[in-house]
Amino acid sequence: MEKKIPDNTVTRDIKDLAAPTGNIYETTVILAQRANQIALAEKKALNKRLEEFRVEHDTMEEVFENEDQINISKEYEVKPKPGLVAIAEFEAGELQYRVAGGDDKF
């Protein structure tokens, strides 16, 4: 079952978001790091899928629109943004994180 992730920005209460860590700045760092992980994973997956369309030497005459390539790109355009995915995972308690010099938190 896929979790429901909003496809646009949602107003959130900072106190609720900071509650698991007790510090909004720690929460922000956790969310930013997770969003970067998600973005990198999506970029690698997209590049891997688009690699099959790569041509070694392009000239202006050889450039053409490939419908499969366009569909793959559109598929990634409609995916929720990595930041929204990270927040949804954090709110659902799906992220594991450690605070340097502190106890492990889950």
C-alpha cells in the first residue's frame, strides 16, 4: 500500500514537527538529509532508465523526440517532491536517526 503524500506544500505546526526531536533545527537537518537521499536515489534511477536512449554522437539532424523518453520524464515530474516525502516519512515515524553525541532516537 502506497502512503498518501501531498503533491503540494501543506501548512504544518512547527511544534508538532519538532516534537519527536525536541528541537526544530534538528528536525530540519534530519528532513533535509533524508530529502537529499531521496533526490539522489530518484536521480540515479532516472539516469539509469534514460541511459538506454543515449547516443554517442549527436548532430542537429539526429536529435529527435523519443516518446518513451518523454513518458519517463513526465513520470518523474509528477512524483512528489523529496522534501514532502521526507516529511511524510518523519511524521509516520519511519525514519531512524542519531544525534551526534546523544542517544539513538527512533
